[in-house]
Amino acid sequence: MHIKHLSLSNFRNYSTLELSLSPGVNLLVGRNGQGKTNLAEAIFYCATLSSHRVSGYIPLIKHHQDKAVIRLLAGFEERENQIELELNSVGSNRARINRSETTRVRDVLGLVNTVIFSPEDLDIVKRDPANRRAFIDDLLVQMTPRLAGVFSDYDRVLKQRNTLLKTSRNLPSNSPGLDTLAAWDDSLVKLGTEIISFRQELIQRISDPLLAAYQAIADEKNNPSIKYRSSLTVNTLVEIDSEAGDFLLSADRSEIEKLFREKLALLKPKELERGITLVGPHRDDLVLFLGEFPAKGYVSHGESWSYALALKLASAKLLKAESRAGDPILILDDVFAELDSTRRSRLAELVSDNEQVIITAAVSDDVPVALHAHRLAVTSGTVEVQND
Ligand SMILES: Nc1ncnc2c1ncn2[C@@H]1O[C@H](COP(=O)(O)OP(=O)(O)OP(=O)(O)O)[C@@H](O)[C@H]1O
Ligand SMILES: [Mg+2]
């Protein structure tokens, strides 16, 4: 799939923009702060309804404006889809697909697939469990759009259950006042089990493409692998890195559900003491191994880059396998400046046959010449074609 045209109105530092993009490589070059990442973000937002750098959408609306519009025309073979999103600072957001208003904004999910890689992705390897959960959950939603509903239902149930736990704080776990908690337990287990089993399946499916991508990009031939560290199987009351074992291996729903209920029953007194939900996918983590050691805390800076990049290239492989619209759009935001020349040329080779690649760089010399196909200059919220 590829994006043919992108229109913006009051999005970040763009007042209005009409931009045609080509299949193949589009290289956006411009000095710092001109609007390169903003363009990448607009495309990514249309595909996923999330930004790769902020949560929420308010920062996407241009300062002193109350509405931003992103419109993009995506094509695959003979088919075309126009997606339009209207982000409102007051009132709800709206979406149109091929000029018809959708019932819910999230109906646009699944129409455009993108994989973005940016320096922030190092956080997946180096930082907190929340970064790794966001990585796998965003990929899941792109592959199976209806999961967006499951995630938002889970978040709602979790919030309500936490509120109830707070108001029931320090009650004994068998008090009669806790009947409503049991109803929330059921929803938590049902939705949480679905999330965990989807994550487990994805971890299994990504393992081969991850290995292949890492070997293609990294200097040393080490083996990456992922294991699911779940609050269902480990003692969540102790510090995470202190135990290596106890990974959840099964993706079987009835098994996960059983473990979930057992753990919830076991931790209920603790939950009532602390007033928060201690078991569920919101407390889980993916442990990224390189060889036999977890990457976090062990690998070098360069290895973290290779790992993060391999996760994204593997995501693109899976999305392609799943989709009826070919390659996802690959966005490489500010990536080449950080890589050494060997990995620059390896990355260039790996992405060059993707149907569409969007690359941003402050300095065009950082990007291998083979990727200079369609060059665009970005200057304070305007874009100009530089060649062709
Ligand atoms: N909501 C907004 N309204 C107006 N301007 C904004 C808004 N959000 C961000 N900006 C501005 O947009 C400009 C461009 O940001 P962007 O992140 O796209 O830069 P960039 O070209 O990717 O730069 P770099 O090379 O440093 O990554 C910044 O100067 C920022 O202050
Ligand atoms: Mg940028």
C-alpha cells in the first residue's frame, strides 16, 4: 500500500498542506524543528489513532486553533481509500471514510498500515514495561482492529475496579459489601485473558521474523527472543528484574483464565490493602532476550538500536503477511543519523523494496544515496519537491 496524497489543516506547525507522495522512497529533508516528524506523525496517527510521541491528541492541534484535519488518500493496486480525521479541542473527534461519516472514529483502524521507527523506540528495549506493552498492543490493534475495543473496555473496567478497591480499602476480602467487586472481577478476567492470549500468540509469531531481521541488521550474530513475563505467573509484589524464570508460555485461553482467577483470589487481600488491581495484562512485561540474557541492562547502545530496529522490521513482515493490501508504509524518522555506515547501508537494502518508505533526516548526507528517490524539502511548515 502507499499514500498518494496527504492534506493537513492546522496540524502541529502546518496551517495548510497539500502534499503528493510517491511509491518507493520519499526523503523529507529539513533543518531541526521544521516539521518533518510532524508529517510522519500525521500519517501514523491516521493509521493508528495514536501518536508515536505523545499520548492524547490535543498537542496535534496547531497552537491557538480549535480543530486539526488530516486527510490522506491511500492506494493499493486498483483500490483507493480516502480517510479524513477531524481532531477537535472541544467536542468529540470525527472520521470520514471515502467522504462518509463513520459511526465511530476507530472504524478507520485497519485501513492504512504503517510501521514507524524513530529514536524513541530505543525505549522499547531500554526502559519500562509500559513501553513494551505499548509496542505489542499497537501492533495487535493494527493486525486485528477490533482489539481496540477490547483494550478500551479493559482500561475502563480497570479504572472502575480500582475505584471500588479504593473505596473498599481495608475491608476483609469476605465482607458482604464486596459483591460488586466480583462482577468487575469477571469482566477483568474475560477481557484480560483475551489480551494476554493475543499477546502470547503474537510473541510466538514474531520470533522468526525478529531473528531474521536482527541477523540482517546487526554486526554480531546473536539471537533475539521474547518471553512473556506475566503477573499471572510471577510474584508481582517483588521487583521485576529479580527473577528470571516463571514466564507464561501458554496462549490457551482456558488455562490463562484459570491462572488469572487463581491469582486474583490469592491477591485480593493485598489489593484491598493497597487499593489497586495487582493482576492483569496492565502489570505484564515482555522480556527481550539477546542470547541467554535480557537485553535491558545488558546490551550495548548499538545493540539496542539493532534490537529496536529488528522489532520494527519484524512488525512490518507480520503486517504484510496479515494484510490484503501488501506492504505497510514504513516510516523512518531521524534514524540514519544514529547508525554507523555499515548499518545504514544494511537498513537501506532491507527497506528499499518496500512499496513505500518515508524517511526524514536533518542532513541528507546521512541517508544512503540509493534512498534519495523522491526528495522533499521541509521548511517551517511547508514542503517543496526537490527533484523530479
Ligand atoms: N501544536 C503545535 N502548534 C504549532 N507548532 C507546533 C505544535 N506542535 C509542535 N509544533 C512545532 O513544530 C515544529 C516542528 O516540529 P518537528 O518535530 O516536526 O520538527 P522536525 O523537523 O522533525 O525537527 P528535528 O529535526 O529536530 O526532529 C517545532 O518547532 C514545534 O515547536
Ligand atoms: Mg524530527
